[in-house]
Amino acid sequence: MKTCRTCFCSQSLFAALLYLIVAFPQSARSEAPPYRPPKNAEEAVERIEELGGAVRLLKRGSTDFEVDFRFASGELNDEHLKYVAALKNVAVLRLKRTSITDAGLAHVADVSTLRRLDLEETAVTDTGLKHLARLAKLQWLNLYDTGVSDAGLPHLKGLSNLTRLFVGETKVTEAGVRELKKATPKVRVVPDRAEARRRAKLVVEVAKKLLAEAEKQFADADREFKELDPRKDELKKKEDAAKKHFDEAKAKADELGKKKDEVAKKHEAAEKAAAEARKLSEAKPDDENLKKQAVESQSAADEAGKQSDEAKKQNEDSQKQFDTARTEFDAAKALHGRANGAKKKQELAQRILDASRMRLADTQRKLTALSE
């Protein structure tokens, strides 16, 4: 294939084709041309486009292609799928709502690079699935609303890379899914009723725990509302009284704190004066006047020390009273705040409780539906 044909068709051409199919369904679904063996890959692409299909790169810079027949002619037949087998690096094939049958899957099986295959709402049955066993790279397979059943699933057991399988609206049962998953444990089947039921049971258990917690929270909130809401005025008065006591204690503590600092400074100055007088007296031991001044200075310093100790004690006592008043005020304020918010707290707890009950009922309904 030439580089210039990388995407095989421009976005505008594809958009125009899609418009024609939607706007003029009768002309778009006219009788499709018969299969004609292509000489090369480019000719195969041209034939696919003639049928209303599209070939495009999966993404820019990729060498893998996607072939999309979802908007192809209603007369697309199994033999037309040979065009796909003539291409290289086809990773995705979309055949949703086309008229292909089991016979067409024999040609699809020749596309060894295929990783995703969409067969939704086609006439494919268990017989056709045997051809898919050759697609060793297949990772994703959509069999939604096809004719497959448990009988066809064993053909998929050898697909070790298969990770996603869609079997909704088919005759596939839980037993069939269980057997397939034993052979290919990596595959995730959608829907998988057994797995969905297991998950639903876990969700129900979580919903029960959440409901129990919501019931407890509501009981606590309801009890607090009934206890505190009628006392809001009383608690407001207690808060105001505690605030007044707190302010008074704070003012007294501040005042005694300043007094302590002032007395401490006086004591420091008296000690300094006593030390100076003692120094002078020691320098002149025969001077009785200096000796007397030293004794008097030391006496004054001792008295200042007593006053300082008393001021410290008074300050410590006032600080304790202040701390007690602050604790009482904080408690009264918090209790009054709880009383003011009790109604909203109860209403919120009620909403959470109602939602928890609805969640449990919903999860139980889903579990019951999966168990039927």
C-alpha cells in the first residue's frame, strides 16, 4: 500500500458517505456489487468503500487499521469479507447489524492480526464461532443479540488473549460463562450474572452497614435535638454569664500581671541598691553610717522580695481563675451552639437515613433481580 493512501479515505469523503446513507437510505441500500478478487490492497479498499464500508488508521502514526461495515450496503454478503482478509494489519473489524452469517466468519478467521471484532445484531450462531478459534490475537468480541449459546463458547476457550466478551441478549447462561472462565480466567464477560450477583451481595452488605451507622447518627442527633432545642434561651443566658465572668477574670489577671511586673522591677532595683550599699560598707568597715545604710537597704530589698513573691502568687491564682473561667465559657458557648444547630443536625441526619434506606432497598432489588 502507498503512503498517500494511509487513511484510504478523507474525513470529508467518509462524512459525505455517512450523510448519503442516513439521508437516502433506499439508494444507499441498493443491491451490492458481487465479490471481485482484488489485485492488491488498494483495490480491496476501493471495493470496501463501494460497499459503503470504511478503512481508517486506528490513530495517527499507527500502522494498524480499522475496517467498519456498520454503514455498509444491506446486501453485504459473507463473500465480501474476503476483501478484509486481503489487507494487512487489520486490528478492528466492525460488522454490527450487517447481513453476514456463520459462513462469513470463515473469511474473518483469515485476518490473523484482528484484536477487536464486533458482531452485534448479526445472524452469527454457535457454528460460526468455531472459525474464531484461529484468531489468536483477539482481545475483544461483541456477540450481543446474536444466535450464540453455551454450545458455542467452547470454541473460544483457546483464545488466551481474550479479555472482554459481550453476550447480552443471547442464549448464553451462567453455567456457560462459568465454564468459559475456567479455561480463560482473564476474560471479563458482560453480562456475567454470577459476578454481578457476587458484587451485588457485597454492595448490599455495605449498604446495611451504612444504614446501621445512619440510624445511630440519627438517634444521637434526634436525642440531642429533643434535649437541647427547648433550652436554647436558658443556654444563651448561661453563655452570657460565663462570658461576663470570663471578661472579669481576664481583666483581673491582666491587672495582677502588670502589678507583678511592676513589683518585680522594684524588687530588682532594691536588690541592686542593697548590693551597692553593701559594697560601700565593705570598702569602709569602720564607717557606721555606711554599715547602717547597708542594713537598711538590705531590709528594704527583703521587703520588696516579699511583695514580689506575694504579687506572683496573686497573679498565679488569678491566672488559674482566668483559665477556669475560659474553660467554663468555652463549654457554655459550645453547648449553646449545639442547641442552635440541633435542628439542622437532626434534619441532615434524617436525610442521610432516608437515603441509606433507599440505597439498601435499591441494592436489594438489584440482587433479587439477579437471583431470579
